[in-house]
Amino acid sequence: EDQVTQSPEALRLQEGESSSLNCSYTVSGLRGLFWYRQDPGKGPEFLFTLYSAGEEKEKERLKATLTKKESFLHITAPKPEDSATYLCAVQAVGNAGKSTFGDGTTLTVKP
Amino acid sequence: NAGVTQTPKFQVLKTGQSMTLQCAQDMNHNSMYWYRQDPGMGLRLIYYSASEGTTDKGEVPNGYNVSRLNKREFSLRLESAAPSQTSVYFCASSEPAGDGQPQHFGDGTRLSIL
């Protein structure tokens, strides 16, 4: 059974204070690992897809990395508008595109 | 560009009532999904449709039924609502299933069962 564990559950940062969110996973053959951002009252919004260990993707202040067991979402010099819940999900090979989601990390950035 | 549209946005039901949640996507995606999200938890898959004309159970299908009406539309039905079905329901769509493509989500239906 595919599993995704995200830590910490909640993270409070001061504006400009860089940090990382963790996503540990077990999957029987990784087809892709996804990061999403979810704002209150909204659906998840796609950020990144990572396909193989060693891959990295960047977008503005966010950088996602992938190893064989975990992924990190690095946030550099965050701003209050980066406050949101960040969800990690995995798709396994041969699983018809179904994704298994973690419970998310709620990030709050104080000005 | 609307993406994934869900209706209604909010609904309150009494125990035992039935209702259908509607979802439509305009991205010409083959695969569609229904999830529920409970407070502090991630998304749990209820049903999915890999392509028009096919549907399959996900992790938590009990108490729900689905219909893939055409390529654009995928509806979720609660036949006899129970308080345990109080949740936020999200519909999503993606490019062909199994291709490692991300899912695109609607903004959800907030459902309360009294």
C-alpha cells in the first residue's frame, strides 16, 4: 500500500526565514511525485512534478527535490503570501493515475 | 478558462436525504476523480474514471455512486446521506491516467449532513 507522510504538520516562519517541508513516501514503483498548494476555501493548485531521484524543480521562492525515499520543498526568504497548506502526493506505476496524498503542512509566514 | 467547475459550492442536508454533486471540466481530460477532504487530513479518493464510460472504486467508496456522463462531466451521488459524510468534496481531472500527470482541481463542495 502506498503511503505518504508529511512533516511538520504546521510551520510558522518569520518573513525572510528560509525552511523546508518534508514528504516521506513508500510506493511500489514511483511514476511521479507531486506538490500542490492549497489556500483556505480553495482546491489544491499544482506546483511541481518530480519523476526520478536527483531531480529538482524551482518556481520563484520554492524548490522541490526528490530522493528515493523523500521529497523536500525548500522555501527561500518566504513572504506572507506563501502562507498556505502544501500537499504532497505520489502516483505508482500501474495504478491508473490514482494519487495518494499526505495530510499536508500548513505554513504561516508572519510579516 | 474555467478549468474544473463544481456545483453547488455549499449544501446542507438532513440525514437520509439524497443529492448529486456535479463536476465539469473544459480541458479535454480523459481521467476524472472525486475526493473527500476532512479537517486536518489529506485527500481520500472516493471514485475515479480513467476514461469516458469507465468508473472504479477508490479508497472510500461506501455510501457513494458516480456517473461519467460524458468526457466533460463526472457526478457524485449520495443516495442516503449520513453525518459521517459531512466533508469537503473535490473533483479533479488529468491527462490520461498512468502517465504521471498532475491533477487539476475544482474549488470544492462543502457539504454538511445534519
